[in-house]
Amino acid sequence: MESVEWSPPLLTFKIKRHGGASLGSSRAELQHWAVDISKRMASLGGTSHRRLRPTQRRLDVAPLANAVARSILSREGDAYLKWFPDGHVLVCIGKVIPVGGPKQTVAGRRKRFRTALDAILKTNGWEKLRHNTYRPHRI
């Protein structure tokens, strides 16, 4: 509880909630409460957020996408890739961008990586079959 103010009959204060932080968020919810002692009523006046710790640095996915694309285009074996007999390849996204940190951060990084990789492979004659799976374009 913080920012407690007593202005009879009104007591106002803020409560910092850490529910999101326990799930990886870098922010806490602040609830703004008012208690009217004469009416015996409490009301939530709104919410805001406070940063608890710095966010993770933005990951530059371009070098990762370039490295994975080079391995695919040269058809090299790589810990990030799983090759199939018909020539298509699966990018093991969990090895390229492992889980660690807030869910939205990991999802955003993976999405930006896929977008960059898709563009590189498309310009080099490869097509996307589904998420993380590519094959050389068939004419």
C-alpha cells in the first residue's frame, strides 16, 4: 500500500499488484482505491502500471536470419535445421530463439526472425510451406 491520504471521510491509497510480474512481466499493476468511511464503501478508481525492472534489449534478428539462410541455401547441416529426404527443411525455432523471458518478447522475436528469413529465402528461390518449413521453389 502506498500514497495513503486521509481527507475525512475519504481514505485514498494505491496498491501495487504483482500478478503479471510473476508471469514474466516487467510491470506491476497499480490499483487506485478510495474508501468512504461514512458510507462504508470502497471503490476502485482506476489502474495504471509501474515498471519494476528494465525490459530486455531488442534482439537484432537480421544476423540470425542471415546465418540460418546461408545454411539453408548452401544445404549445410546445422543444429538449427532438420533436413528431409524430399529437400524441404524445418528451422528449429526453439534452438534459434529459445524460450526465456516474457512470452510476448519471445513471440515477437520469433515473428521478426521468421519475417526476415522468409524474405531472404523468397528472393533466393525458396518457398514457405508452413511456419518454419521451407523448400526450393518448384517450377
